[in-house]
Amino acid sequence: MTSPIASSTLPHSWPWRVGLAVMAIFYVLAGIAHFRNPQFYLALMPPDVPWQTGLINLTGIAEILGGIGLLVPNGFVFARTRDAAAWGIVALLVCIYPVHINMCLHPDRYPQVPLWGLWLRLLLQLPLIAWAWSYTRAPKNSPSR
């Protein structure tokens, strides 16, 4: 067992670190999926959105860079690298939220996804945004980031 003094010098708790690693891996893999299976993402895009392939590539790159950025401690490259990566993921999730709304409004365009799946995808965006946002600031018991 560690002393309270020793444990208070640790920058983050193990659940915080595990959550960060899981999130980072999730976004790197999701970003890679944009390039491995672009047809899946093209099928989800609203038909009136221009430059669909470019946007799919852009979001894939953003997810990969965001995931990698989460693993870079603040101060290692830039003063707030991890914070910027987490904010970038929050922004990305907010930007793609209209795609999920559109899918729920036009389920006939997405017969490959059950209606409950469309609504689940929409609702899951909110905890994903909150999860990414939680890494934009230091834990309350953390002396450093």
C-alpha cells in the first residue's frame, strides 16, 4: 500500500489512464476503418453533403490524430497536446452529430441499420462527447496534467 503523500504525487488514477488508453485506441481504430472500409461511411453520408469521400478521409485522419494526441502527455510536444486532442475529438463528434440526426430522420435511406441502431448511434454520441470532454481538464485530485 502506498502512502497518501506518494499517491498524491501520481498525476492520474489508473481508471483515468485506462479510460484514456481505451479512448485513444478506439479513435485510432475508428480512423483506420475510414480508410479500410470507406464504402460503409459513404453509405451513411446524407446525399446532399458535398465532397463525401474527402470528408470521410478528413474525419478518419482527425480520429487517428486525436487518438494519438490523447496518448501524448501535455508538455511533451506542446504545452497542452492532450487537451487539444481531447477538444478536437469533442469538436469532431459535435460536427458529425447532424449525420446521426439525419440518419434517424431518414431511416429508409439506411436499410442496413435497424431503426433502434440508428437511435442508439445518435444517443451514444452524447456520452462519447462527455467522455472526450472529461480529458480536456485535469482530475480534481491531480497536481499536474
